[in-house]
Amino acid sequence: MTHTFGIEIETAGRSVSEVNAALRADGLRGFVVKPDGTPSVDAEIVLPPLPDTQMTWDYVQNICRVLQDIGCTINRSCGLHVHISNAPLNDGTSTAFFFGDSIDHTERTGSFLRGTYFADPMTGVEVKDIIRRYTSQQAVIDSMHPSSRTNNRYCQPLELARIEAADNTVANLTRVTHGKFGAINLTTWARGTLEFRQAAGTIEMPKMRAWVRFLLNLVEWTKSNRVTQGATEVTRTTPEQPFRRGARIGVIYTACRTQFGGATVQDLMDMTGTTAINIRARISEIRTRVGDAAIVTHTQQANGHSYGDGQDLARYEILNEWTEHGEGATLLPDNRIGIASIWAGLSDELYEFWQDRIIELRT
């Protein structure tokens, strides 16, 4: 599974037109140079989706060399935003061909390659685990970057409690991650990426590569070692009493839930003094409250009667507990799940780079 990445490089010291002209004069292509809108940032160089290959890093190195040669600088306002594709490349897709096609596409259109090159997007379970791991170790992430990128309003730290409480859907996770200016930004999901915004600006390729590879590993570790795809099994329970006990609907609910096999329509009519039509209307209300799967309808035939015996002998049973089976993504069980550490799966070389970087920033 190969995820691609894109980089947004923010610089100061040279205008958009100067940066664009210099890069093109050097024979480089496939990028977009534009204003950023952030105070003290003069230009933003947006690179297309790229695979983690030597060809890619040679390309990025040439971009950085030109920026350095023309006197671009980095200040405290500059950031390095990294987009990780929310879907891997399709099996069999050549990274070399993708590299060339991606650059050609952006050069021709000014937009970024998507579509048939990519497989299905990650699930909400995977995205939530990635965000949870990052956020639960936010203090360590902070130590990997200059203090100017801690509690920065353009890359605000996320709230772990809100992440934990969110449903396993990208839509709900987007609502609890500060929108565009979160440390992890999911508003780019529809465009095919997760955006990581915390890194400080740089025009040094090795620093860019180290952060990109850290993020790619973060994603790949969750997908390969913490989440499983396949059959799911979830146990559900109904509340003891979601209605007012003295109300007719409360009496119906209790009778159907606490009596073995439930209660017949006739029983419920006798208990409440209402008609069969009213009983069925109340059962519909209960379905809306606790879900269709929680209510079993036993027909009069299932109770040993014939069609001619009347509809009032049908029976409704509200389950205390039931199991739902399905297909999808779930976290692996505790005895099989990979560790949650942000360092899990990282190469020794990259781990040592970041430990040295943490010490350097601390001192």
C-alpha cells in the first residue's frame, strides 16, 4: 500500500513571480506558486501528489536548491504543510509512471491528479486511530518542531477527549478537528488528502523528507498493524426504560421487554385501554427510539394461530440484548493490536534523526 504526499512550502524574501520565474528558468515544472495570505509569507510553492521515491526527492531537492539560490528565507510565520493521500495507489500502479503523470497533469491543468490511480479511501476507523495516536502524543510531536509551531493558531492542537467521543466517520471527525487550522485538517478529505500542518517552514530537503516519512509511517502503521478489515460483531442493548413509566407507551415498552416472548397486541390493548391501531403506532415510536433490530414481531401464525383468528394475537418482543453482524473496519483486539506509539514501525535511521532533532531544539 503506497500512499502519496504533497507539500506546500511557504517562503519569504522573494515574490510569487520571482519564485515562479526562477523555478521555470531552471527547467522545473509541475508545481503551483501562489500567494499564501499569511503575514510575512511572500510565496507558497505547492507540489503535486508524489510517491516516496528517490526520483521524487531529487525533484524536491532541485526545488529547494533554486529557492536557496534566489535568496528565499524562512521566518516564524512560515509553515510546511504536508498532504497525505487518503487512499493508496492501486496495486500494480508504477510509482515512476505516477510521478511523471502527476507532474504532467499539474503542469497542464494547475490541478492535482486523482481518480483511477487510487484505490478506496481509508475508513473512518483508520483515520480516527491516526488522529488519536498523534493527539495523544502531542507533547512529543511539539518537541520535534520549533516552539513557534506549538499552540499556533494556524495549526491548533486537537482535543483528545473530543476525538475519542467522535463516531468512526470522517464527517464527525472533521467536526471536532478545528477545521482548516487544526494540526490535522480533514476539510481536504473531499480533495483526497489529510493535511498535517504543524511542521515549521523549511527549504531543506532532508528536513522535509524526514517529516513526510514520519507521517507516511504513522498512516501505514495504523493500517497494517492496528486495524483489520472483515466481519464485525457488535453487541447492542436496549435501555431499561426510555419513556415515562406511567405513560401508555412506557407500559407497552416494559411489557414487551420484560416478559419472555414479549406481549400480544390483545394483552397490550387490555393493559392500556387503547385500540390495536394505537398499539401499533406506539410500537412504531419505540422502533424509532431503539431501532428496528431491537424489536421482534411474532406473527399470529408463529404463535400457533391461523390467518382467520384475527390480528390481535400478533406479539411484539423488545430484546434486552442482541448481536449485529456486518462487514467493515475495526481495531484489532488487545492481544493482537500493534502498539500506539508514534515511533512504532519507524526505521532506526529516521528514529535517530528525530531524537537528534528533539535534542537540538531543546538546547
